[in-house]
Amino acid sequence: MIYTRQKFFLISTLLAIGLGLAAFPAKAQDTSVPSSGEEIEATVDALTPYVMPDHGPFRPDEITIKNNEFIAMWATSPHADAQSESFTHWDEDGEINENCATCHSGAGFRDFYGLDETAVGIQGPTPTGGVIDCDTCHSPGLANVTEVALPSGVMHAVSPAETTCMTCHSGRSSGVRIEAAIAEKPVDTVDPELGFINPHYRLAGAIWLGAIAQAGYEFADKTYSSQFFHARPIETCASCHDPHTLQINEDVCSTCHANGEPDAIRLARLSYDGSGDLTQGIRSDLAANAALLLSLIEEYSVEVAGTGIVYEEHYPYFFVDANLDSRADEVDGRAAKYDSWTPRMLRAAFNWKLITADPGAFVHNPHYALEILYDSIEDMWTAMGRDVAELNIKR
């Protein structure tokens, strides 16, 4: 059988559509797409008069998509991963709720800022199936957004290049909410009204701003580092992260750091974790202090709160561990949520989760991260009648 260029192009396109749909769950398939050879041939014959001609300036194999390279880069990023939990969590519900839609759907983001020609704010149900698409970051209307509201209530001025990043990577809770929850309550008394408050995930923006964002629970008698400006021209998220792949450009690091490997970078010739090891990067010091804080929370839960606690990587994160086997106890076949919080324990757990929820905290703002961890460690250590100087850690 002899095909003209038009027919060959159409057959190839129809086959590609069929193969592409086959890669998705059955509920997403369009059963109207022809599958058999006869159906394809019939569809091609019907559409042949409308395809591009063999000659002229519009041959399909000669059309250049100018943004094709950037689209291909974006397609490899977490922002485009349509199968990830970040975008499929609401599939069974059929829509994304208002609290989550802004950052878990391009359509929701545009709706939130009124970039879709609706009023500012989520106006109704946001459909599932979307990702952080091109128009999320490239909408012309972003130029009109001059500030973002942080979870603490602080309004922070932004440029169009920062708006999307700062909106979605500053978390959903802050130390201000912790303060409101524990205000005037006896600090070491279990309160059944208290429950864990999750700062959320990937909190680079909040950590980067430090005390400006008031992201962590900040102790009243302490001072905290502000926004980490790093070194010019490293001033925005895109200074280090490729805006399409989101990968880190380590060549930027090596401009100033002898070893451009992020894990090798140190903040100063000080051992913040008390180990005395200056050959490791500051990331290791932060990880060690975070591990120390979690161990103190576990110890305090037994000695003071009276019920053991364990952290697991799923909601609601902290669970009962009465037999201290480092696994969540079960009630009726389900992990038992921890409900023996004291104010001191709650603020320590929030600060621990805040810092560990940002894997890049050691770069985004190591000063603020070290301060938050140190102060929480000191608070927990002192509550159990010990002197923090014994630990030899640094703030």
C-alpha cells in the first residue's frame, strides 16, 4: 500500500496518540481513538483533505518549536511528574481542595492570584490531573504580584521571578501558630487539646528568609538570623536551581567554594555538632543536631510526658510507642496517633520537622537552621535537668 506524505503523517500521529493513551490508567483512555488497522485507515481517509500539504512553508517536519528544549527539560522535573503524590493525592476525591490547590495545580495557582481572569482567591473546585505547568511561572500577570503572604502572616515583597517559588515553598504553618496554640499553657503538662502541627514540606523559601518569615518557633529571649543573602549574584532561587529541571548548578558553588560538591561545603572552622570533625560539610553538622533533637524528644516523651513517641514518614507523623520498640503501636489495626503533647514537646517537634523538611537548609540558611535546632535542644536538655554545655554543640 502506498501512502502520501499526508497519510503517513496522519497514521504516525494516530498511532502515537494510541500508544500514549495506553500508558495511562484505563479511566484516562479515550475509547474514540482508532486502534485497528481498518479504523486507522478509515480515519486517515476522512481527514486527508485537512492535513498539511506536501509542499509550501508549513510542512510539519520543518516546523520549529522554539521552546522545545525548555519543555523537554521541564518534563524531567518534579513539577511535571503527573504520577507523583503531589498531584495524584486528590484523584479519588475528583477535585483538589482549596487549601492545597494553589501549589498542587497550575490551574489552582492561577486561580489563587487571579491570573485566569477571575477574582483573586480560589473561586471553586480545582480539577485534578494538572501539574506545575509553563503558565504557572510564565503568566504575564505575575508582574502584578508584588508580595506574597507567608504562613506567619508576614507579607514579603517579591519579584515576578520569585513569586511562584516563595508562594509554594514557604510551608503552611509557622512558629506563630505554635505560639498561639501553647500560649499560657503549663510548659511541661500534657494537654489533650494539643496535636502536632506540620510545617509542610520543601520549605526552602521560609528557611531562606529566616527571622523575616518567622518560620520556626523562636524563643523570646533569643535573636535569630535574617535572610541569607549568600553571595552576589546568588540572590534568588534561580541563581542556583535551573528553573526548568530544578537541578542545582554546582558550577555556581565552585565559583567560591574550592570543592563545588554541596555536601563538602562548610560554614566556618567550627564544629557545630560537637564532634570536632571539620572535614565534613555543614550539612552533616545540621543532620547530627537534628538527630540529637529527635532523640531528646523521644526521651522527654517517656520521662516527662509519660508516653513514648516515634516519628514515621506518613501522616500524622508522630505516633505512640508505649513499648519503646521504635515502631508505632497499633489500635484496631491502625498506627496510634500521638496525643500526649506538652507545649515544650510540641514546639521542639515543630522545629525539628521544619528544618528536616528542607533538605537544602544547610545552603538556604544554615545560620537560622543551626539556631533553631540549638535552641530547641537547649530547651529540651535543660527541662531534664542537664547543662547544654555538656554537649559541646554550637549555635
